[in-house]
Amino acid sequence: QLDAIEAERAALLTQNGFDADALQPKFRCPICKDTGRDGSHLCRCVEQRVRALRREELMRTAPLAGSRFDNFDLSLYPDRPVPGGSTSIRRIMENNLVYCREYAANFGPGCPSLFLTGNAGLGKTHLALAIAGELITRGVDLLYIPSQIAFAQIEQERREDPDETLGAMLDAELLIL
């Protein structure tokens, strides 16, 4: 009886210029039917949306446009040997620039961590954001968050939702603190 009613409904829709399935829900994601779950796992559509939101957040909070490899100005660094050494700061920074470019170009699963240290104003953030800019264009799931903010959020969420910030940090393919 139900089949007959559905056939009648489809016929009425068709007679009135509609597709037979016009009253059926139109899901954005055919895998999860917009539930966000694929069995017991998050659906790929949710993971893709999370990645897109992370990229949007990074674009809002980080000066990516001004932090590229091609505008890293080596002339800002002295070209004289460091005290007690034979290499200039400019040469060291040039090596760092080359290394970071290669890191971005070869980034993938199993890629080692990169730890940039030094005093303020030496170009660490510029190089980290240049890496981020390169990888965002390749669709890498990355998260950029200043360490002070990350630790403050983790502490705040410890009592409320302990996995939100820390989970996002652990899930990212690349985490830039």
C-alpha cells in the first residue's frame, strides 16, 4: 500500500512539472546525509570543513600576505662574522631560509618537527608563516596559534571541554606555535 502511495505521489509531482524525488531531502554530503558521522567516525565532509575553518582563522590572525619566502629580506642581517666565529648572521639566516623553503616543499607525513629559536625580531615568525602560506595552498591541515594563547585556552578549557584546543592542536597535520 505504501509503494502505491509513493508511486501516486511521484506521478502527481511529475504531472505538475517536478522531479519525482522533489520532496526528498537534498543532502550536501551523500556519505553522512548531513549528520557529520560516517558510522562511528567523523565524516570526511566535517573534516574538510574543520580544515577550511582553520585556514580561515589562520588568514584572519596571521599576517600571511606579508610573510612569504620571496620577501624575506636578508639585507636586514649583518654580513660580518659573528663574534668568535667565521660565519655571518646573514649567512646563517640565508641557510635558515633555504632550509625552511625545502621544509615546506617536502612537507608530508613523517616530516620531522621544526623548532625555530632566537631573540625577538630575527624572522622566526616570518619563516613559520611563510611555511604555513605554502602549505595552505596545498590543502595541508594546519593550525597557527601563539603559544601563550594556546596554553591559556588549554588551561581555561581544562574544566569545561578539555579536548577542544588540545584536540585541534593534536589533530592538525602541522601545528605552528
